[in-house]
Amino acid sequence: MIFLDAAATTPVRREVLEAMWPYLTGEFGNPSSHHSLGDTAATALAGARTTTAKALGCRSGEIIFTSGGTEADNLAVKGIALARRAADPGLDRVAISAVEHPAVEESARYLERVHGFGVDVIPVDRYGQVTEEALAAVLGPRTALVSVMYANNEVGTVQPIARLAALARGRGIPFHTDAVQAAGWLPLDTGALGVDALSISGHKLGAPKGSGALFVRGRIRLEPLVHGGGQERGRRSGTENVAGAVALATALTLARAAQPRPAEQAAEGVASDVAAEPAQDPARRVANLRDDFIAAVLAGVPGAILTGHPTERLPAVASFCFPGTSGESVLLELERQGVICSSGSACAAGSDAPSPVLLAMGIEPEVAQTAVRFSFDATVTAEELRQAAAAVGIAVAGVQALGT
């Protein structure tokens, strides 16, 4: 099997399993308990928080551990918007991009439906990018929060987050970014990005499902969504998942090796926004393999359409539409040939409706329904992608021949 659906989830890394194992076995204490087992757990939790904060370039007190990216997005969008309106009733609108993950989009719609907020949707261009002009056009004196994802989970397009965040900051508006797909591939320094909140999820970078974190800048007020014991400084109650926090921190530390060099960022179109860390080769290697894979698919499948930005995209995502086919049928054919991929967001599994992301980019519904996404982890090889590209050609031709 060639697994090319890493944007949906990744296998847990051995180093991560080894780091978290003690807190699933002998060191099982509750970090809120005042005895030796609890103290050990509390120390591990504090260490994980410090490590996570270092990876995000922030203070440890600005990290909230969550159950994953979805909870982190919900807490950021709802928590910041509700707290801002509580302080100033005139702040009753949120702005989100047209290509957000459902965790952000549905959180905004919840605020609209239940709390009477207005939702301003920022349009994107044909590559799925938000421009500064498009963001500026929707901001106003009533905007409580802006949320624009760092890198898109379906097409891989990278947003100019630092410039967008600076625009919002200039108007005194907090800026949140969903960095779930960016983690491990793009720099996450929250100071350089200029964001006020940032969400990540462990299972996208080698930690288990059920682990995640939200960075919230210290000066930003946050209304908690989960109430109870007052854990996470009162921002997210519930007994902390110590093993999950340790796993996330370990995965972040390991994944920093996949971040691009400054020169590589220029090739990916983000150098002007973020200062990268010292030399890291895996992202460049994967980006080169991705480019070769894209070229092979476009050459081998007449009429194939690359979706997303041609250069300012994640190193590990290649997405296409194959007009005249059904994306789901192509997926089934590929799986028969041993290639595992997806038709887009795993969070929309089971839906045969065209992707809202592709529709927002101006792709016709009948073409959007032919979408297939290939996403890699850092271990992918040139031979795997060569075989996968050949399989794509066979699969698409087979589906077209059947007329489905």
C-alpha cells in the first residue's frame, strides 16, 4: 500500500509512543492531585507546555492543550468573539475566509445562529488565496475576530498570514489562524506570524488522535467553552491528557526538522512573511518530489487540472480535478491498485456534494466533484510517487472508459 492521505492523519511516530508511554502506564497520575503520582504528571505536563511554547515562539502560559484542531478552532473562534462582545457589545461580527476548515466555518455559523453575530466571508482568488484588499474590504468597526487558515487542507494553498495578520492588528482586531496542516512544514513562530491565536493538531504530525493545542496571546480575552475544574488556567476545564500533551510536544520537536530554510520559503512563496529557522532539508526534498509527481500526473492524464496555488502551496499536497470522471470512482480504482488518497477534507467524508473550497475558487460544481487529493508525509519516496502517478493515469482512464 502507498499511503498518500497524510493530510487526513499520520501514523504515530515511534519516538512519540516512547515519550508518552510512561504516562499511559506507571505514571498515570492526575496532574491536579497533590501526591507523588500527581506531581510527576504535573511536571510532565509543564514540560510539554514549555516545549510546545518553544515550538510556537510564545510563553508557556499562552498554550492551551485541547483534544485536537477542531476543539482548538472552536475555542479560538467562539471564545475570542464572545469575550470581545462581552467587553464591547458593538463587536458583533466575525470575518472568515471562504476556504476555512469546517471547524472554523461552523463555529462562526454557530455564533451567527445562537448569539446573533454577523459573519463576513472573505473571498479568495482562483488559487484559493486571500488578498490584503479582500480582507480590508470586509473589516469594520464591529469586527470582533478574523480567522484565516495558514494552509488549506484540500488544495494546499499557503496564505500570506503575516501580512493579513498585520492588517487586522493595525485595526485592533485579533487574528486567528488554523495551522493544523502547516505544522511540521511551515514556520510556526507566532511572533513572526503576528497572529493572536493559532491552532494545531497532533495527529497531523506523528502524534496520536485526540491531542492538540491552541496558542492565545496573553492580552487576548477568552471565554471558555468547557467549564468545571478550572484547568488550563480556567480556559479549558477537564483532567488534562498528560500523555497526549507529551506526545504533541515530542512530535512538534521532531517535526521542526521538516521546516524549510529561508531560501526554500522563497520558493514556496512565504519568505516575505516569516523568518525561518536554520537549515532544514526534508521539506525541500518532499516539495521536489511533489513537483515531479504533479508534472507526471499532468503529463499522464489529459485534461487534468491542478488545484490550488502552483507555487505557494504546502510541500506535501498535490490536488487535482479530473473532468469527465467521478472523484470517488477514481479513489476506488486507485485503492484497487494499492494507492490510498482522498477526495478532499476527511471531515467531509461521506458527502457527495462538491467541495465548498473548490467552489469558492471558481471551479464549476461538476468539475469540483472530480477532485482527488494526494498528501504525503516526510518518509515518502520518489519510487512511491512514480508508481502512484502511473496508477493515477490508469485509474482515470479506466473510470473515463466506463463513463462514470
